[in-house]
Amino acid sequence: MNLTVIGTGYVGLVSGTCFAEMGNTVTCIDVDENKINNLKKGVIPIYEPGLEPMVLRNVKNNTLHFSTSLKDNLEDCNIAFIAVGTPMGEDGSADLQYVLQVAKEIGQHMTHPMVIVDKSTVPVGTADKVREAIKNELQQRNKDIEFHVVSNPEFLKEGDAINDFMKPDRVVVGSDDEGASKIMRNLYAPFFRSSMDRLITMDVRSAEMTKYVANAMLATKISFMNEIANICELVGADVNKVRIGIGSDSRIGYSFIYPGSGYGGSCFPKDVKALKRTAQENGYDPKLITAVEDVNDKQKMVIAKKVVERFGEDLMGMVFTVWGLAFKPQTDDMREAPAIYIIKELCERGAKIHAYDPKAMLEAEHFYLKGLENVVYFDSKYEALKDADAMILLTEWKEFRSPDFEELKKQLRQPIIFDGRNQYDYLSMQNMGIEYFQIGKK
């Protein structure tokens, strides 16, 4: 099939590349001319394991193309995916201006029957708005062209997005037209060679809702476990043991019940707020979803609070090494990362930060922590430890799992670790003479 993917952000670039990998001819469109020129040169704007070689391979095979012209690439297109950003508005709702602008342009340039797919994360009712925007443009052109709007939400985990797309546990297609549903089934058939049972079709509004509910459910598990961790500290229990005790229950499982410094990234914070806003706009007070958000906001400051309890309110002249800046491993994404809030809090108290992350330091230095003179970046995790008063672990990158603790003790002024991901064993740290603080245990 000939596909057009509008938007070369995380969702658009990964989706377009994976569709091309299956033999489709894909053109990814973006208004950012510099980004498109870089993509044509093989410069990938995001870090995602496995993405760069797949992009380069499909560009070489002439199955993946990049352009700034939507008009030129709609002429031979069967399916157009809208994969532009839906940033959070001031009131917590999803900002649909970019989605609707794309819909308008599709209506201005469409020449034949097409399926239009909402791939962006959008609130319930967006397909209706997209349909109306396209229809209005066609009417102004006096054109009567058949088209169908489909919801096809993405469920990609940053750091494992290629695997998620190529071997999906499910694909949700929301459509009110059987013909459009059949086209989508044919498109995704190569991804389900053994069985098509994992392709789930439903009405459009249910598909739009599914994305938000999935992320809100996962966010709820994280906030619930973090709340339990805080209670464990107060009563003298060990949340690491509690987690094992409840995770063994098949009804609960171990996924998303690891206590930590709170969730971040592009999806959970934004989607929880958007779902909350949708509920409120329809006259419902979503108490549980509001609590999930509140717990997460407070959780991001737990490690900073532990640092202050250990060293005092005034941190002037003190140095802290932070291992990990991205909101999770295998990505350079720092959107809503706990590291942002913790580092800013410590700097406001006069501390100096030695920061190290395998992939996210440029993002931090040029955007998320831009202008913080108290933050110094290092190319080595051990160099970052030199003459620091303590190490703070905030992202569970693999290279942090088994560090040389003797080297760590040698570089630090005093052997102290604040672990925001509960990555190390408490007794082992004690036996090595390391003062160790973690989430959910005194």
C-alpha cells in the first residue's frame, strides 16, 4: 500500500518506518524543513533502539521517503495517518489545533477516496471533528469524495517501540465502516502472521477512549504502589518484599508495581490529565484519576526530601551526582522526568549537580535544565562521582545495575546513595559500608 504519515515525531517516525519495513511505500511528512532534510541524510531526531538502522535500510530500499509537501503525496495515497503532536493545554485538555489543521489540509488536497487514520493520541470525539474539517474543505471545493476516518491509537513503549510495533500484543482499530476496517486489517495482516485475534475492531469513540484508559490504568498502578511505599516507610515495612508478595498474585502481576520517583514521559502525565479533563467536561468528578495525578506529583519530590532530611535544609556548597536524567531507560526523552524536579529543588537550595545520562544530557542541557549554572555534565558515570557528597540514582539504565561500588566509594566524599528506583539490595549496600536510602524502606 501507499501510505502517508503526517508528523515525524516519535509516533509518526516509528510507525512510518515499521510500515515501510513490511513492504509498504511510506512517505513521512513534516512542516519542519530542517528535520526533513536531516532525515533524508539519515539524521534521526530521537533516540530509540533499532530505529536508525531500520530508517536507513528502508530509505536505501526506496520504501521510506521524507517530504514537506502533503499535497504532492496525497495523489497516490491509500491511507493517510495523522500523527502530529497533541500537546497539553493550560486546562489539561489535549490541544487539537495541529490535528485539525492537518485534517483541513487533507480536505484541501484530497483527489480520490481515502482512509484517514487518527494515530495521534486524541480525546473522544476527535474523529468527528476531523471528519467535519475534511468535509467542510471538500464542500468549498465542490468535491464529493468518499473518505472514512478511523481511530488507530498507538501503544508504543519508549525504549522498546520497534518491537512493540513489529510484534504487537494488540492493535485497536475504531471504525464505523466495514470497508475501512477491512483495509486496516489488510494493512496490519503482516504483523499477525499466526493469528489476527490480536487485531481488535470497535466503534471509533471506544477506540479513542481505549488509549486514555490504558495509560490511566498503568499510571494508577504506579501511583498506588508509590503510595504503598510511603506507607511502608512509616510503619517499618519493606516495600520491596511487599511488591513480591502481591505481584505473585496472577490477578495483579509484577508489571508497573515497582516503587520509584514517579512516572514521567510524553504519555502518562498528559493522558491522565486529558482523561480527567474529559470527565469534568461531561459533568463527572474523577476522584481516582485526580488522586493518581496528585500522588505522582508528590512522589517526584520524595528523593529530594530524603536528601534534605539527611543533609539539612541548606545545601549550599554541597555536590550531588545524579545518575540518569531521562524519564526511563532506552530513551533520551525527559518530558516530565523526575530528574527535572529533583535537580531544580536541590539547586534552589544551593547544591551543585554532577549529571550523567547515556542519552539525555543534550536534552537536559539545551532544554529541560537550560540555564541552570549549578549543573555540570560528565561523559562518564565515575567521573561525575568525583568529590560529590552523595550519588542519586534516578533512571534505571542497565549500566547502573552493577557498578564498581569500590570505585564509587573511592570517588565520593562519603559513601552515600539515594536510590530513586530501588535498584540495589539494601543488605548488600550495608555490608559494603554504603549509607543507602531507597523508596519505601526506612
